[in-house]
Amino acid sequence: MYIRWVVRKHKNAEIAAVTFHDAYLVESFRDDENNPRQRTICYLGNIRQLGDEFPLIERELFLLRADRILASVPEVTEREYPQVLAQLRQKVPALTCDEVRTAFANNLNWYYQWWAQNGDTPSRDELLAMLDNIAEVEPM
């Protein structure tokens, strides 16, 4: 099994430097006449590329969705599962710790700006209590 990537340009490529990458899980086989053929097992999703990179949150969401889809495909064996995920991560790398820290700080900044514009900004103690509650939630 392998990943087939289909790359599509934005409809108006002169305005937007956006491409879409669709991932399909494909297997090779030989037909009755021993000719090589490929069969699409399933569609694993797509991800946008802006300029030369995939946005952080989209990388993570793409990999989470693809992982859930792969887990539900009966044709993917336990041995093939990590190999397929590794193929996906060659094109769409998993987030690094530094990228997650940056995204977390950006999200906190967005929430703070929203509260500042809409009122009812939480106090420092309330924010720390929220963080403490998050730490108590079991991971997905």
C-alpha cells in the first residue's frame, strides 16, 4: 500500500498561491492477465498548501483525520498501519514541540483580544484555573 497524492491548483492561481493536496490510500495488484494495476482503497483527506508550506493547524487536523480513517479501514493490517502513517508524515510532518508552543501562544493571544473587545476578560487567577482544568482532562 502507498499514498497517492493528487495536487490541484487554486482555480485562480494568479491571485492565490494555494494548492490542494488530496491523499488516497492505494494498493498495487495484478489482474487476471498478470498486468499491474492499482486500486484505490480509500480517500484520506486533503490539505491546503499556502505558498511553500502547510499551515500548522491544518497539518495537525489532516493527520488526525487521516489516522481515524486509516484505523477504520479493514484492509490496513497492523503491520501496514505505521508504514502508511509514516508515508503521510513524509509529506505532511507532525508538529514539533516548538510549533505547538507557538500555536498555543497565538491562540491565547486571540482569546485575550476577543475578550478585550467583547468584555469580561478573565483575571490571571481565572486563566490559571482554566489551565489547571485542562491539565485534569484525559487526553484523546
